[in-house]
Amino acid sequence: MKPIAILGAGLAGLTAAAELKRRGLPAVVFEAGKAVGGMAASFRDAEGFSYDYGAHFISNRLAKALGAEDICRTVRHYGEAVVVDGRSRSHPFGLMAEPRFLASALKSRIAPRNKAPAANAEDWMRRSYGDAMAEDVAMPLVEAWSGAPARELSPSVGEKFGNSILKSIYLNAAAKVTRRAVCNGYTRTMPEGAGVYHVYPEGGLAKLLEPTLRKLDGSVRLDSPVERILVEKGRVVAVRSVGAEVPVSAVISTAPVNILPRLMEGTDALAPLSAFRYRPMMFVNLRFSGRAILPDTMVWVPDRSQLSFRLTEAPISMPWLAPEGKTLITFDIGCEVGDERWTMSDEDLAKRCLDQICALYGEGLRTRYLGAGGTIRTPISYPVYLNAYEAERRLFARSTGVQGLYSVGRNGEFAHILMEDVFWRTIRRMEDVERYVAAPGAWEGRPGLVAEDPLAGLGFASARLSQAV
Ligand SMILES: Cc1cc2nc3c(=O)[nH]c(=O)nc-3n(C[C@H](O)[C@H](O)[C@H](O)COP(=O)(O)OP(=O)(O)OC[C@H]3O[C@@H](n4cnc5c(N)ncnc54)[C@H](O)[C@@H]3O)c2cc1C
């Protein structure tokens, strides 16, 4: 049997390869970069400070599923706060206790319901949280991480938000009783409960993937970007990497979906995906003496005039990430490639971040500042759910529309999913792949979906329908 090509050796690509191997199917992983891990990478500087691509928190259940539980340390505490009117309030309870937020949330619940579905993210947030919380907290945050006005975003942005308040009360109480950082809002594929808590691998995030990599004995090719995916009669037949053509029985991509149209040869069925946008992001790390400079591990700053919308002091939860008596704070900054923020020097960024934290938590912090850690710039961070391509996004969530082509992982699904969801969703998707390679003549095992879809009148859908037929 021809191998199944996998684009990318991050969590999704390696998970897909291991699952295919378990099912007795041959797979080759092509990784464009020099190392495996993708976004699951960690950096350690000469002075002993460690940081990730933006602070990462994972669960014991994911670590166990990856066979990495033995190298993980339990996280004892994790908490979030939100800065409103210059003061930090705990999230979600401190925020809910704020009278104007509570009053407007209640008003939105009591007011007669608009039965029509929410038209955009702003509409969804006003209905879900009330005007005050939507305007002062939810909208500025969503706009900072997406780079688009909430009015232009799809209401599906709400799918990213966490558990209900009742579930949060239960998970919070469970954390107190068990003295573990019980996960809240980190996975939607699997249930969260008292037994699912945060852990962190010794030696950094990439260590998580080592047991999976060991199972793949030699089927990962580094420095091997896939440059073309060849399609004949609507079905993938080969990939081209580093000039060589490799015949394949299926392709699993974990690459950002907006580059897929450029890779495809023999079909333009994926053309609408080139409009899909990802938000670029910068992560600036500052070092300080002392600990617990922030009121909790993560602080949200819903203020459009500020540079960073999220500050994370990971050593509050994972003390081993900084030398004793010192700490590291990561500032998440939304930007566009080439804009004024993106092109700012690392020194200027650090200075602006220091100004921001001193304005929030006191000028005294300047005397504790130990200098800038690394700054990371990534052109691809959060998928942006613009209403302009919501119909195509929904269709794409069901199928790529090309037989034998599957797109998995965070950027591959174009979804706001964290590592545990990436893992379980990829495992489940391999069932479809196995069914396809066993009987490639059958349309992805889901022909009815396209024809029955209420959006089937759209051009993108009809292109798929004609292929299906
Ligand atoms: C700011 C931020 C914070 C996050 N925090 C958390 C968190 O706290 N907890 C959590 O669980 N998750 C978190 N995540 C999400 C997590 O990082 C991702 O879900 C996960 O790492 C995605 O893995 P992946 O394999 O889907 O993609 P990636 O890790 O991006 O891997 C894709 C790989 O494909 C390769 N590639 C691309 N194109 C090609 C090509 N043409 N040919 C060959 N190879 C190619 C790339 O080089 C890359 O290695 C966070 C993400 C961000 C952006």
C-alpha cells in the first residue's frame, strides 16, 4: 500500500502518525522545520528562565495519553484575573460580583429574548454577558486577539469561551479540595472534572512528544516541506517534497489552511481557504526578582489603549520555570506582520511592556526588573473567525472537499483548540482515514453532508457537491 503523507511533526502530525501505525497503516511525516514539536516548543535561557510560545498549560489526561505522565510535574495552583478600571478582579467570580456587570447580565437574561440567531460576535456577547461586560471586557479582549472588530466576527467565536458559571464553581471547589490546578475550559472534546488537572513536563513542552516520536522509528523526515499535493480526478495521488514526488494513498495536513490552496495541484476546490486569516502575535518575556508580581497566573487586560492584552506569570503555577527568588512575565501582543508593533525593536517592546506593568502594579517594579528575556514573533497564532467566510469555514469543518485529503490540528482545523482537543480530535479523524484508504472509491464516508447542508447553494459547497457526484 502507498504510504499516507502527513504534513507537519507537531502534536497533531505525530499523533496522526502513531494512530495510523497502531491501525497497521504506513505513514510518512514530512516536517518543514529542523525539529519536531511545532508550537509545542520551549526555550531556556542561560540564566535558567524557561518559556513557551505563549505560556502553555496542559492536562494530566493528555500527558497520560501521550505516555508522558512520568516526566510531568503536577501544577498545584492556576488562576486568572481581569483588570477593570485599573483594578484586578479574580476571574470569573470577582468579575461577576461587580455590580454593574451583574446588573447588566441579569437585565440581558430577563429582557425578552430575540429569537433570531446572533448575527455576529458583538451581538452574541451582548446577549450572553449583558452590555456592560460585553463592552468593557469581552469585546476588547476578542478584538485584541483577533485584530478585527467584534461586529465583523462570527458568533462562533463564543465556542472558544469556557464552562458555565455553575461548572466553574464546581471545578474551583474541586481544585481547593484536591490542591491541584483542576482544568477549567481547556478541552471540549472530553469532560472536565476533579480528576483532570494541569501538569507540565520536565524539560519543556516538546518532551511531551518524545514517547510518540519513539514509536515512529524513522518515519519522520525533517527539513522536508511538502511543496505540492497532487490531485487527479478529485483524489489525492502524490506529494512533492524537496523536488521528489512520492505517491500516496491519502494526505493529512496540519499546515495552516490558508496555504493549502497554494499547495494543491490539479484542483481549485480549496481556493476559498486563501481568504482565511490568522492573527500574528508577539510574546515578550521580562525577568524580575521576587515572585507573584501579578495577582494570579494570568491577567487579562481588556483595554484597547494598552500594548498587551494578556500577562502571564507562569512561575506562579510552575515555580520551576524561573530560578528561585526570580520570576518571568510573558506579555501577549496582537499585531499584523510588518505593522508598527511587529517592527518595533526588542528593546522598545520590553520598555513598553515594563511601562504597562508598572502602571498596573506600581512603579516600584522598576527596581526589581532584571532585563528582557526572549521575544517571540509568530505570523500565525489565533484563527480569525470573520463573518465574511463563516459559511466556508463551516463547510471546511466537515470536510476538505478533496478525496483523501484531511486537515487536522489547531491551524489545520482552523479552530480555537488547545492541545488536548487537538489530540483527541486527531485520533478520531484517523478512523475516517482508515475507512477511506480501505475503500477510496467511497466519498470520504460522508456524502450526505454536503448535499444536505443548508449552505449548499454557495459556490464552495457546489464545487464539492460536483466532486462528490
Ligand atoms: C498563544 C498560544 C497559547 C497556547 N496555549 C496553550 C495552552 O495553554 N494549552 C494547550 O493545550 N494549548 C495551547 N495552545 C495551542 C497549542 O500550541 C496547539 O494546539 C498545538 O501545539 C498545535 O499543534 P499542531 O500539531 O496542530 O500544529 P503545529 O504545532 O503548528 O505543527 C504544525 C507543523 O507543521 C509544519 N508544517 C507547516 N507547513 C508544512 C509543510 N508544507 N510541509 C511540512 N511541514 C509543514 C510546521 O513546521 C509545524 O511543525 C496555545 C497556542 C497559542 C498560539
